[in-house]
Amino acid sequence: MADAAAAPCRYPHLGWDPVPGSPAELAALKARLTASAASLGTAHRLVDRLLSESSYWSGEAADAFRAALDGELPRYLKNAHRSLTKAAGRLGAWHDDLVGLQATARRHDTRAGLQSAAVRTAEARWTAAARNAQTPEADLKAAVAAVNRARTALAATRAHARELEETHRTTAARIARELDAATDRLAPKEPGALDKALGWLDENLGDVLSATSATLGLVALFAGPLAVPLLFVAAGASVAALLLHSRDPKIRAGLAAGPGDARFWTSTATLTGDAVGTLPGVGAVAKGAAGAAAAAREGGAAVGLGGHASRFASESGTAMGTFAEGGTPVAAWVAARTGRPGAAPAIDVGTATAGVAASGTGLVADEDDTTARGAASAVEGAKAVPELGNHLKTGAELFGRAP
């Protein structure tokens, strides 16, 4: 920015510049930061794409290529893109604030110019009156009062300009702090415990939701009347996990690798487990919607919104209870073969516990631990396939009845 001391004062009647700064230079700097942020965003997406598509390429050269691009580089590009975008936004806000402050300063300066002229006029009249020995005392007092009023008005305007200067200073300081916060992640820094935890959660949220769904399914076996709401939450967690996993570059790369690669089966088992976990929730909601639609057909407007909602809640809750009562196909098969129905609950608990363990493996096992991940995938697949059949059978029975 230009040197304020060397440049002529933009507010000559105030006598100083209460709101220094150049909106034009701020706008230009914001434009440069916005362009840089866009370039970094493009670079981040390109690196992600290259890493994803490099799964088709094997050998030492491919490993060296992935090692060069992988690691912290994508994270730094992503952080820098976010930081510069946020910094550009803060500069844009400061530009708008500065334009408003300078417009106010110009109004103060114009008012000060008029008041300075009024002071000079009042002082000239008082001087002339004081030099004239014939001037009545009352006129002298009036001239003095006029000078005082003019000086007081000018002082008030300059006081307002001082307040404006303080507003400018505090606003600039706030913007500076926000810029520091925005650019804090531009350069690689050693993250704190909270940053590490949030970063880990961001990278593993899909696996966390899968494990949460499996855990809630296990807890629901002991929850009595709370089982149905727990199972609704578990189904919601499975829906969110399925959405996240379906967009995960690692999952997509595993599917693209084909059946000859262990990653393909791990990715397939993960998505299948998530999808199967959504079925009770989807089926219960569909049954509730069908019940509400039937209520609308039967009662029309007389039923009212509350009646439709009540029918929806009742039907969906009953449907979820039906899914819960179905148990696992393994438990039903063992109970039928052994003639011991009492064995079914224990088998259900064991099956659910195995599902929790398999889901949690993705959170604790190293990426290179193919043995643990392969075993977890096998458990998930062995658990998901019969569950899929059981859920489809339950759904067919639910919708086979009259609503």
C-alpha cells in the first residue's frame, strides 16, 4: 500500500487519515488469492485422481509414483486450498468494511470543512466586534457564543472521526486475527491432539459409522423396549456409512482392481455389509409410508396430518420390531436342527459380536495388514449374505400382508 505519511492527506479538513487503506489493492489481492485457491483445488483433485487411477498400474515404477504423490501432499494441498479460500473471503469482507468506513470519513471531512469555515467566519466577526469600541456588550457576548458554538461543532465532528478511527483499528485487528487463523494450516505443522483426532475421524468416518451400526445392533439384543429405536439409529448409521464408503477413493480403487485382488473382496464386503444394514430401516420406513398412504385413502382429509404421522410411526415401528424378531438365519437353522430354541439368542449374540469385531478391524488394523483385513472381510461376508436373505424374506412377508 502507498505510504500514508508521504501521500497528501485525503481528509484535509479533519487533518489526518482516520481510515487508511486501499480498497483497490485489497480487491486485487483478493482476486489473486481466489485464483491461487482455485489452482490448489485443481491440483488436489488431480493428485487424488492420479492416486485413484494408479491402482491399475503395478510394479516398482507404480510404487515409486504412488509414494511420490501419496503421504501428506494431498492433505497439504487440501488445507492450502481451504486456507486461501477463507483468507480471500476475509479480505473481501475487509474490503467492504473499508469502503464503508472511508465513505463515513469523507462525510466527516465534508462536515468538518463546513464547520471550519463557520469557525473562521465566527472568529472574524468576533475580532471585528472586539476592535470596535462602539460594539454593545450584548453583541460581543453573542459573537463569543457564536465562536464557541462553531468550535464545539467542529470538535464534535473530529471526535466522531476519532471514534471512526478506533472502529477501523479494531476491525483491522479482527480481520488480521481471522487471516492468521485462515492461513494457519497453509504450512505443514505438527498437529495437536484434537487436530489428530479430528483428522483421524475425517478419514475413518465411514468405518466408524459401520462399527457404530454393528454395535447398536448388538446392544439392541439386550435393550428390550428400546431395541426398536436403537435399530432405527443403527440403520441410519448404515445408510451414512454406505454413502461415505461408496465415495471413498480406497473403496473405489479396490473395486476397480478386480476379483483377482484382495482389495476387491474387502471393498465388496464393506459395501455389502453397509447395504444389508440399511435394509431394516428402509423396509420399516417403506412400511410406515404405506400405512400413512392407506390412512389417507381411507380417511381422506378427516384423518389429518397428525393421524397420518401416527399411522406412519406405528407401522414403521411394528415393521422394525418384525425385523428384530426375525433373528439370524444361522440361529434359526441351529435351533431347528438341534431342537433347542433356547440356543438361538446365544447364537444371535455371537453373530452380532463377530460383526462388531469385523467392523472394528478397519479402525485398528494397519493398511498393510492383509491377513486381519481379509479375515474381517470373510466374517462380514459370511454374516451379510444370510442376513440379506433373511431381511428380504421379512420384507416380502411384511408387504405381502394388507396394510
